[in-house]
Amino acid sequence: MKYFVVGMHSSGKQELFEILMKQSIKCGKLFSNTDINDIRYDFFSKEDIMEIFENKAYIFMKETDDFSRNSYEGLSLFEYDNNDVFILSPDQFVAIPQQYFTEDTCLIWLDDSKGVRKQRFDDERRSYNFNEKEEFERRDLDEFVKLIYNNKYFHILYFTNEDIQRVSSVVYACVKFPELVNNFEKTYK
């Protein structure tokens, strides 16, 4: 089963990634040609990204919200094939072709309120502009919601303003014991 954790910026995705990696859960990294200060990303040169593009060796590839720098990000087929959990923003998730969403797909939605995310943003002293990032990510939110509720295959676990430690425990249990997904789905829907 593949697990996609999706949340807006400052929803605890980076913290969740760190916890899961410490628990030896195989988490796929995204790639970017921008040096992003985020452990969920690997830096690739523009040449590397062109090679991935030319060989169609990606699940998705898109321009980032930093349009002025000709910057790209994506998820390689290698990372997809060799990992279980992928932590994405809504705009990244909607860029994935439908063929990758099967009955073995579990979506874990971190739907934190703007106030909770703003508090995390301030606490972590993030350097980007909160409101600009918010505006950029909100553009794909409606499409994201339509996608997840119009796909009959998804197992959906929904968390709102949830403690990331508890989310990590649920994700860990699901990855280690996939038969629990249906039980968690009834609880976290």
C-alpha cells in the first residue's frame, strides 16, 4: 500500500517525516533544483531533472511557487517504487496522474486550521511569507477535495488540528499492519 500524507504548509509535514524516518518507515523524498531547507527534499541539478523528464522517470514534476527562479520539484519513479509514505502539499498531490491511485492507496489528510498553522509557522521561525504561500496552496485546494472524494479507491484518514505524534503513531501502525487501515478509516474519517 502507498500512503500519501497531504497538508497545507506549516501543518506538521516536516516533523512527521522526521518522526517516521526515525522509526525506519520508508519515506520518499521529493526532488528540486532549488536548495530547499527541508529534509523531505533532495537537491538535483537542472541537468538531472532534465534527464528524469526526458526518461519519463517521474510520478509528477511541476514548477514550484518560486516562478522567478525557473525552479522545479517532483517525485521520481525510483522514490515511488522504493518507499511507502509520501508527504505532499495539495498542489503536489493533484499533479499525480490518476493511474497511481489504486485500491492500495491511503490518503492521510492533515487539515489544520489557518490559526494552528500560523502558530506552528511562528514557533518554527520559518523564513517564507506565510500569506503568499497560503494563497499559492489554496489555489489547488478545491481540486484536491474533488479528487479525493471522487476516487472510489482511496482509503482516507482525516486529521484536523491533530498532534503530529498521534498522527505518526497511526501512520506507523498502518504501514506496519496494513490490515488496520480499514479500522483507522472508520475512526479518522
